Amino acid sequence: MTSEDVVKVEELPPDARVLSGQRYRKYLYHTARVGVWTFYCYFLARLLLILSEAQRPWQMWVMLAVEGLFGRLSYQDQCLTVAAGGEPERGPRKRLRLRGSQNLPRVDILIPCCGEPANVILDTVRSACMMDYPLSQYRVLVLDDGASSQLHDAISELHSKWPHLSYHTRGRQSGRVFAKAGNLNYALFTIQKDVPPDFCAILDADSIPKPEFLRATLPHLLVSPQVALVTTRQYFDNLPAGDPLSQSRRHFYTCQNAELDRCGRAIDAGSGAVFRRKAIIDVGGYPTFSFSEDWQLSLILRGMGYRTVQVQEPLQFGLVPTSLEGHIAQRNRWHIGHSQQVFALRPPANRSMPRHLQWSIARGGLAITLGLVGHIIGFGAVPCLVTSRSLIPASSSFVIKAQVILSMFYVSTLWAYGWLQNAHAGIRGSPFSQLENSWLAAVHLYAVIRFHFISNAPKGSFVTGSRENSWNRIAKSSVYKIESLPTRFLTTMAWPPLLHICYLTITNHWVPVAYLLNPPVYPARIS
């Protein structure tokens, strides 16, 4: 009998906020289904009507394309909700606790770092060493790619108090040898070679775990052998009031990843992940073809038949960048990592993955990068569309009325789904928060192009960021004559999807303006 057969797992009462949101599940599911079908019907009807016109000005095609560019994000969320199902009992994930001290699995806490302030790293180290878990059953491994003598000495001093703590380094790497992925693989394949643990947990240098971290995450791996990785939602100590830059990524954790979790396909967001070591070894360790090694590992595990799940509980607290430049630099790094997914097709990344999985990962990265182009085109086209007078076919009053009614129904489903999505997740805010930081699309695309075609390495630190910035260029507009005033408004400025897109454009691009006019105050971490 293995330890997994005898450990005691207790189920805790569900979180009140999450539980209250479940009453919206069926409404959300059915609204998503209606939204998906409306998406198909609406764009098919719009396409056929444009094709039936004798004259098809380019503005009609641009309007249709822009509607599709902005509509696809809600459509993707709706498809995800439909795939996750409408049964409330399938979610949210249960709150579990590992009880007792006997027969518990062996765990290594891996803390990769490279040049972060020593005091920040040591705060994380101390918290990791004081977890509610038998000291004989877990180790804390500090993996320092900065080769800091100060950190080495501090860890040596703490080792006398906590013998399960140790310091390791590959020498001063500064990210040159596969960066964080290489650092973690060094632990998996070298440090742990003689004494391999059953499970590993990853903590970023600034992410302080709660004492019950292991007891709250390990049960999800123990009760289901098919689960290879548990990722936890990231919370932050220094998040400013109102979260003006959407640094908490609430929509990702509570909407998108929560739906993926219901399907057993959650995306690892980095810090706070706990995984079955054998599964990671079997897929070749952390992938080294991308900066977003955590995201890519999730895709590989899912493609190899494993399940990945997310725990929503607040089990770790990190730090967000405290400047606009640092925030932009962090997001640039993520998008560079996604753009690198195409490298999954080339050796040595393809040794442990079937060809179809390589293509799937590459297509996903290409789609995310092209999404940046879509946002630039979409936002840039708005001023031109607002002043245009040939947005939709207007050959007869019936054609106009049919399109306006259909468009109003389509836009209504977008808003209804957005509000229900927030209510189901138990959050407040815009019903289109999946567009968070879309105003940075041009900056991200510039960073991707600069990385791949100008330099082999990102310029500047990903912590402090670059002061470079780029913005959309507003296209010039053309004016066409329309007969009646009501028709002019309904087919141009008052076209419902255009009003919807104008709302998205204004609210998203107001974010940096509001930040500059009223800079947020980032609270200090309480030690």
C-alpha cells in the first residue's frame, strides 16, 4: 500500500463567495450557448448581405473584420463555458486538506531566483521553511542563478535553524542557459537525482506561501493519479486600491482558468504550482524553447494525457511591479514567451512531444501574437469607422432593420454573458475584462519584433522595464452621402456593434491616462 492510499484528506466547506456564484451557473451556460449560435448566425448573415450588394465599399469589410476581432474574445470565453458544462456540481474545485503526520509524501520546495533583492528572497525562504508539514518530509531548495555570495551566506546561517534548507547554484547565469526553465531542470535532473521526492512545489522569489500551502494543494494530486500539476491563483501583498492596471489578472484566474479547471486543463501561472515529479520527468522536464515555461509545461502535460487543475484559495502572496514601466516590461516578457511557442517545432524541443502536440503549441502561440495585431488594427480603425457612412448594406429599409435588430440581439448577448460571467466568478468590474491591458498591444508587438529580429535577448530588465512606448496611429476617414437622418445614424455612428467597440476602445485606452493623472499607491508588504 502506498502513502497515497493511507493519507487522510478532509473536505472543507466551500468558500461563501464561490458558492454564491454557482447559482448563476446554468444561466451563464445557457447564455454562452445562445451567444455561440448568435455569433455564427450574426456573422454569416452579415457576410451574405455584404456579398449580395452590388457595391461593397471597403468600409463594410473593415467594419465586419473589426467586429470579428473584438467579438472573438467573448466567443472564445463562451465556447469555454459550453465545454465546461452547465452543472453546478462540477465546480468549483473542492477545498481539501491533508491531515495527520504519518505516511505523508516527500516534497521539495523549489525557489528559483536570479538577482532579486536578498531580503525579498529570504522572506519567501523563511515562510517556506515554516510550513505546516513534517520537517522530515520536505526540503526547501534555493536555486540561485545570480550566484549571490550574500544570499549564500544568509542561507548557510539559516540552515543551522532549519536543516531542511539548502542553497544551490549553477553559477552566475543571468538567464543565459534556458533562464528559469534551466534552473528548475537543474534541480529536477541534477540536485534531486540521488534523493528524488514524490512531489515538487515552485515558489517565485517574492511569493510568500501560507503555512497550509502544502496541505491545501497536495490532496488534489493524491486523490487523482491523472492530475500531474496543481496551480494556485496568485494573490499580491502590494496591489494598489482599485487595481488600475489589472495586475491581479482576476479575469484569467476566476473566469478563464476556472473554466479550464472544470475540464482538467488549467494553465500553470508559475509561482505556487505543485506537481508530480515523475510526470514532469516523463515529459522531459520544463520546456526550454520559451520564456513562458510554466504555460508551455501545462500545454505539454495536457497534450500527453495528464490533467492540470487550479486551486482558487489564497495560498501565496507575491508582489506586483510598482511602476508602469515595470508592468509593461513584465507583460512584454509574457508575450515574447508566447511568440516563442513556434519554436516547439524545432529540435531540441521536439524530443519528448508528438508532432501533433508541437503543431498545437505553435499554432496557439501564433494565435496569441496575431491577437496583438488584431487589437492594433481594431483600435486603430475605430476613428475611421466612426466617421464613415458605408458600414453596412443599406439597399432597402428591410435590410437595414434586419441588420439592426440582429446586431442589437448579438451585442445584448455579449453584455449579458459578460455580466453573468462576473456574477458567477463573484467579482465586480467591466463585463469585458478579458480585454485587460489590450491598450498595450502595440508595445507588446514591438517588444516581440525587437526580440526576434533586432536582438537575441530582451533589452533592459524585465523588472524595471523599458521606457520605450508605441501607440496606434489613427487612420484617415472618408465620407459618403446617406439619404435620411435615422438611416445615417443606424448605419454609421449608431450602428450597435460600433457603439460597443467604441466603449471598449475608450475604457481600455483610458487606463494609462488614469494611471498618469492619479498614480496608484502600492502598499508595502507587512513582514
